Amino acid sequence: MNTMVADPHWGWWIVWYFYLAGIASGAFAVTCLLRLVKSDTVKGGAQTEIADSGEWIAAPLMAVCGLLLIVDLGRPERFWHMLFDRDSWLPHIKVWSPMSVGAWGVLVFSMVTGIGFLATLNRSGVTLPFPLERVSRLCGSVSSSFPFSVFGLICAMFISSYTGALLTATNQPVWSETAWIGALFLASSVGTGTAAVQLVARARGGVSSSLEAFEPYVWALELTTLVLFVSSIEAESRTVLWRDGRACGILAVSVLLCVLVPAALRWRARHSWGWLPFGAVSVLAGGFLLRYAIVMAPTMWVSPTE
Amino acid sequence: MTQAVGFFTDTSVCIGCKACQVACHQWNELPATNGGVVPFSGNSYDNTGSFSDLNWRHVKFIEQINEQRTQAAWLMMSDVCKHCASAPCREVCPTDAIVVTEFNTVYIRESYCNGCRDCIAACPFGVIHVSESKKIAQKCTFCYDRLQNDLVPACAQACPTQSIQFGPLDELRSRAASRVRQLQERGTSQARLYGADETILGGLSSFYLLLDEPAVYGLPAEPKEPAKSVVPSSVRAFLAAAWVLLASMWSLRKRS
């Protein structure tokens, strides 16, 4: 365990970015999966509200995420340096730098979610001013196509997991010791995205029964990747983690909220479906705690020397 | 034609005078912290504690006293950016602000940096920090401006004991190898080189002769190249994504 590293001071802005981008990508992934797997019922059928909910959620959240990323920079006015060369103004990307690839990923995914959002506006019958109305109609035909759903799913999966690869591609304690953070974030993103879609769909009067069959698989993935994450970090880090009550507490509460509470509520929901929104809220809260615990891990658990 | 240059820091002759720190501050116009009022750190004669945006060199003092308090050793080391061949900071920098110069040193182009701090997370030596005034990453420039004018870096010029030696990298490496041999022949069996060969991040342009384990000096034994973790991390994420896809096909179709 290398504790001589300096703290990058990735604080609350980044925790919120990881969390909200996770919800946005997870929700959009669920929308794409529904369109791909249940195309018969999604298109104008019972699942339309659910599929559309992911598009309602993703674009506004990605807009917030872009702002969070810019605000976190030391020099926000230079945010475009992430995408374009400062001198030539030509696009540039470093394929071995997760942050460079991620910046392009965020841009592309934001555009994809924007298309989805405009398409949803069009389907909902919202009246838009002249040029936007044409664009939204065009987006409507694009967004329900098979290639768009496949591309959207790939983008969403990338956004939900690259942040984990970004943390691993460092020399910080805990982060650099395991290659499982990306997979864990992906699982958590799909979990929180599904929960967000259920909440929005319910608010819009949709039926979310199809996603309820999907959820246990996501819980299983979250638990598995969390166990793999903890078991793959160095023994010294694990000892520190174990001794520190905060670390264990946050992880335990996260598991409780992400998996156990919704599972218990699901069991109870056999009698009353009114309990289900509480399960979704619980998953969303647990997802935030998970991101907080992992982003703050090097400073909170190991206190690297500065 | 320019050639690869480096620092060979022989810690066996460092006397902890901090002339290197002062010279670095003076040449690079780095202001004193806290208006020049520096409280005791409680860690021997170390008054800066670590690298910072204003301290690009850091003289470490390591007091080694046995349990019976009958024997004591005092290790000193002037630490600086290692200017790694495979620099983790340069690998991850998304704006290409960090580059390798014609002297084979690692340099931050200030006008490119946007203060994302990925380089700080990647550096295994805790070298880089963000300037509170400029809000961009800061570290040793290897006195790039001096090198361009055929001048020796300020720290090496100021070192009174030749602990910090500057010169062509190949020449420094052979000089370091013979110095280790000399010390070992005189009975200092613990003498060893750190970063002189390619085992650590492809080789360090600023390498060290140490008198104990690297960890004693706060140097990681096996620093990681961040780019090498991208593929394993991506493979695991891909497996998780495949699970989600299969689970959705199974569970969502089942209900339709």
C-alpha cells in the first residue's frame, strides 16, 4: 500500500458526479434494454412510460453532471482542453487515459440522452417552438430505432463504469489496488438507474412490473462485485478498512439500503404495492453512500501523507 | 543536439542543509508559505513536511534509533520529482499538459493545464500539487529554463556536498553504480540504487543512492503504471455489463 501519495481533493462535486452520472447511465441503459428486449410492449404499449422514464431522467442529469465536472476543475474556463488541443483546436483523445476517453464519453452520451429527451417530449405531445419541434420529431423516429438503442446502451454502460477505471488508473491506496471498481459502479448504476426509472414511471402512472423481475439479478451483481472489490484490495488496506468503523459502517449501510431493504420491501409488497417506492428510494440512498465511501476511501480510510 | 539528463542524488553525503530547497524557491520565484513563518513540524529538522505547490524540493530527515536508545542513525534525502520515463502523471493527463522535454524531463505546460488533478492521483511519489493562486498543477520543472540556456538546475548548483549531481543520464548511472560498489566495499552493505534501472516506471531521470529500504525514505517499492490497469478494469466492467444484458434478456422476456 503506497501511502506517500498526495490527495487529489476529489470531493463532493465528484461524489455527486459519480452518483448522478450513475443514475443517468443506469436509467438510460434500462430504457435501451427495455426497447431491445421488450420491443413488442414498449412501442406504444404498456411499457412505454417506463422506457420513456429513463429518457426523462438521463438528459437533465447529464446536463447537471457536465456542470459538476466543470465546476470541479481548478480552471473551469479551460474545460474544453479535455476535448480539443489548445493550440490547434483539433479534437484530441488519449485512449490510455480514462479521464480523456471519459470526457468524450460524457459528451457523446449527453448528446445521445439529449436525442432521447427530445424524442420523449415529442411522444408526450409537448408543444415546442418551430425548429425544436422539427428536431424532436426527427429524434422521435431515431430514438426508437434498434441501432440507437444498441449505441445508447453501449454509451450508458461505458459512462456507468469508466469512473471506476479512472479511479483504478491512479496510485492511490485502495483505488489502485483493485480492478473491480468499474464493475461495481456499473452494477450500482444499473441498480440506482432502475430505481429512478421505477419512481418516475410510477409518478407518471406507468406499470413497473417488468423491472421487478430484473432487480434481483442487479442485486446479485452488486453484492458479488462488492465482495470482489473488498477481497481484491491489499490486505493492509482491508485491515485499515475493517478497523475503521466508518468504513465498515458506510459499506454495511450501503448494502443494507441497496439490496436488503428493497428485497424486504419486495417481500412485504406481496401484500401492499404501496411499499415499492420506499425500496427505490432506499436503493438511491445506498448508491450515494457507496460512491461516497469509494471516492473518499484513500483519505477517509488510509489518510495518505500529504 | 540535446541529450537525456538527470539527477543522481547520493543520500550518503546529504547533510540536510536545505540549500537545494532555498535555491529552488529563489530561482522559480516560489514564495514562502505562511509569510515565512514555519512552525516546527515535530518531525526532526523537517519544516516543510512534504511536497506542495510551493515546495518542489523536500529534504527528508529520518531518525533511526534502536529500542535501547544506544544507537542512532540519521538519514537525509533531498527529494524531488523523479521525471519518470513512463510518468504516470503524463499517462493520465487528459489535456496533454504534461510532456517530455528534449532533455527527457517531465514538464507541465501551464497554459494547457485545467486543474483536473488526475496527475496528482496518478503520481506515486506525492510530487504534484495544485497551486492555490494559479489553480493548476505544479511540480519541479527540472529548471527547464536553465537547461535551455546551458545552466545547471538551481538545486544541483547550490548543493554544497555534491549530494545532488546533475549530468547526462548514462554518465550519472555509471557514476552511481561505482559509488554503490565503493560504499559496499567499505562495509555499507545497505547501500543501493533506487530508480537507476528500468524496473521502476521505466527508469527515473532523478534516481537515488539509498542507505536503507526505499520504504524508510517514503519511496514506494513498486509504483504502478496507471495505464496498465485500464484493460483489466475494462474487462471486469464488460463482464458485469454482459451479466446485465443476459439478466435483462432472461427476466424481461420472461414477463412478456
